[in-house]
Amino acid sequence: MLKDMNTFSHTHSTPSLTWRMRAGSLLLSLFLCLAISAQQQRHAQQQRFNPQEFQQRMEQAITREAGLTTEETTAFFHLYNEMKQKQRELGEQVRTLKSQTTNNAAATEADYLAAVRHIKQLQVEMAQLEQDYYDRLCRAVPAGKVFKAMQAEDRFHRNMVRQSRHDRRRDQPAR
């Protein structure tokens, strides 16, 4: 009789217990999925490139490393940002010309030659633009500080590339 009671108790509570265990496991799995998804979204938001933040951090690094005063910072970045904007516009022209030439299935040798010459002319214009602006910068701010600012900009970009590589390696799943 005792054996029958154990069997009775076990067989009638098992479906209820199994259902509770499955429901609990399902809820736990759902919770873990939501937690992981939320963490991935936060990480993705942190990883997005923010041009304003990049610009601000670069200006802070240049100002600090070049030892610019408040007045020098204002004069320097007014000219510097103006130069960079004009360089971006010329660079966009180069990229557009390269893309148009690449995507032209009927391009002839003459078309390629014209594209090469135009691209090289735009690059010369960029170099001349940079020279003109650096001359203006050296009139607005002591040349030693302009030189230190150039070094600081190079160092900032190298550090950002290094950091980006490190972040990408860290985010890749282990193999």
C-alpha cells in the first residue's frame, strides 16, 4: 500500500511540477535574452561614431598639447575648421570623380586620363589650400604652437585608430 501511495503521489504531482519547471525555465530564458539584448544595445550606442564628440576631443587634445591660450584657441580653430571644411569639399569631389569613372563601363583611355589629371589637380589644390591656411595660422598663433598642434593632431588620430582596432578585437567573439 505504501508503494501505491508513493506512486500515486509521484504520478499526480509530476505534471504540475514539470509544468512549473518548464515555465520557470522559459521565464529565466526570456529574462536572460532581454538582459543580453539590452546590454548589446547599450554597447552599440556607445560604439557609434559621434562626429561632434570626436571634434571636441580632438580640439581639447590639440589645445592642451600645443599649450594654446583661450584667444589662440579661438583664432586657431576658426582657421583650422575652415581649412578642414574646404579640404572635405575637395576630397568629396575626388571621391565622386573616382566613383563616376569606376562605374562608367564605357570609359575609354581618354576618360581615365582625364580623370587622373582632374584628381591630381584637385589634390594639388588641397595641398595649396593647406599651405595657405598654415601660413595664416602661423600669423595668428606662434609657429611653435602651430607645429605642436600639427603633432597633437597626428597623435590624436593615431590614438583613435589604435583605440578603434583595440575595440574591434575586444568585440570579436573568441574562435
